[in-house]
Amino acid sequence: MISENTEIYNVMIEKIANLTHEKFRKIYQEVNNGTRVKITKDEAWIKQYSTDQADLAKLNYFGLPSDWQKERWFGAKMALDVLLETVKSGKLLNEEFIERASDMVHQEWLDRNFNRAENEHKLSYKELSEEAKEKDRIFVRSAIEIFETK
């Protein structure tokens, strides 16, 4: 089982996080004029670039400041964990799964980020806008893509 092989498991999380970030970058290109500037607390990144402003749309996953890279990593891990549990139980990776897993990705994100989240994102998954739900779904769909190509 993948979750029992730490090396394969960690590689899959990184692949899912990377794919998810690339999908986010594509969205940023379409809706944010190619930019997505966020503040980072990564001291080494700040020192290297002389700013705490990171344009996530311009950086690949491995070039992200550590705090933003971790955000992608945690979402990827949750999506993979739910996927592996679902596969182990013999259930399908269908739309019902995507919605259930996306809800879990959102809840885990909210647990980590409640203090910095905008009010519109502090809602339960079911209450989110479709646009906000899609951000959680991207992690889950990326997990499915990586899992199916392993």
C-alpha cells in the first residue's frame, strides 16, 4: 500500500502539490491578470528576494516560499489520504468522492488558517461559493490524476 511506503507516499504528495499549484497558476493567468501576490513569513525567502511579497502566479511549486509551499503540501496530503482510504475501502473515485474529499480538504485548511481566512472562506464547504469549492476540488482532482498515473 502506498501509505505504508513512506518514500512513494511523500513523492506522491509532492507531485499532487506541484500539479495543484500549476492548476492554480493557470487560474491566476485567467482571472488575476497573471498575478497572485501574497505575503510570506519565510525569512530565508524574504532575505533572498528582499521582499515579503511573493507572486505565486510567477513561481513554480518548488520556488514558492516555504509557508506557501506548505499550504499546497498540506492540501495535497489531505487529498491523498482521503483518496487512499477510499480506494482501500473499495469505493469509487466519483463525483460524490470528489465532493466529500473536497469538504475534508477545506475543513483541514480552515483548521490551519481560520485566523487569516476571509469571512467568505470561513464557511462550511457546503456554504462556499462554487468558485471557492473549486479550489478544494483542484487538490482532489490532482490527487486522482497522480494516483491513476502511478
